[in-house]
Amino acid sequence: MTLQWNDDSDDYTILRAPEPSPAPRGPDPALLAVDLGLRTGLAAYSREGRLLWYRSHNFGSLERLRRGVSGLLHQHSTLQQLVLEGGGTLAVPWEREAERRQIALLSIQAHTWRNVLLYDREQRKGKQAKNHADTLARRIIDWSQAPKPTSLRHDAAEAIMIGLWGVLELGWLSELPRELRRT
């Protein structure tokens, strides 16, 4: 804000700076993949099947998870699909909120996406499967041109994998992209 003297009115006129234009935004997420837990992995995908963002969120308690799900889904009004890995008490707040917001829901277990995206030899042990999921998740990040991680927690890496399974299952990608195939 600046002041400018106006001789006609013998007074100052306030000159305001123009409003800045909004920052350009990327596409809004259409699918949210969730690796259920109090420490939850989240990954958002576009309708074109590209990873937009991913993160890990520590709710810390079931009560904070119940309160937090609504706010998290409210931030992403364009969601068409929610894919949850896991079940039980932790799934209930997500299921209720998806139903309330009329977001389609797929609920799966880890073996569902692992059988599609990992070789049998890569999933014989849970820790081994998590390591291979991390490796493939990093390739998905590169392929999608999503921001590179400073560190990638296993729950976020698994959410990325759950989301990739989801976009393949829904037909948003007709097949695993060539850049993500392994020999």
C-alpha cells in the first residue's frame, strides 16, 4: 500500500497493490490410496493414472484419525475413488466418510496389489515385499514426475503401490507403463 497526494482534494489517496494472481495448480486428485494405520500412507493419483503427491500422516490415536479423515477428504473435493488397504476399526472412519461424500470405495488387502505388481519371489516375506515396494514406488515417482522424496516411509511407498493397483484395476491405465515394467 502506498499513499499519493491528490491536489484536487487536498488529501492523500491510498493506492493498493493489485491482487496477486493465484499460483498455478496441478490437476486435482481423482483417486486417493490409503495404507491404513495410525501412521497412514497416502497417495493421490490423477484420472490419467499419474501419481500427483504422496505422504505419511501420523494420526497418533484412533480418535484423531476419526476427526482427521473428514478434513482430509474435504481438502480434495474432486475425489472419485478411495482405495483402502487394510480393514477393521481403522477402516470404519474412511468408509463412513466415503459413503457420506459419495466417493466410490475399494477395500483390499496387501496381497491383492502385491500379486499384481510384485513377482512371487519379491513377496515371500513382508520385509522383502516392503523393500521391493519402495524400489517400485520410487520408479512411479520418477515416471509421474512427482516431487522426489527426501525420505520415503514404507507406508507412503505402499500407498503409492495401492494407488497404482487402483488405477490399473479401474482401467485408468490400460496396462503397466513400459517405464515401470521390470525384466
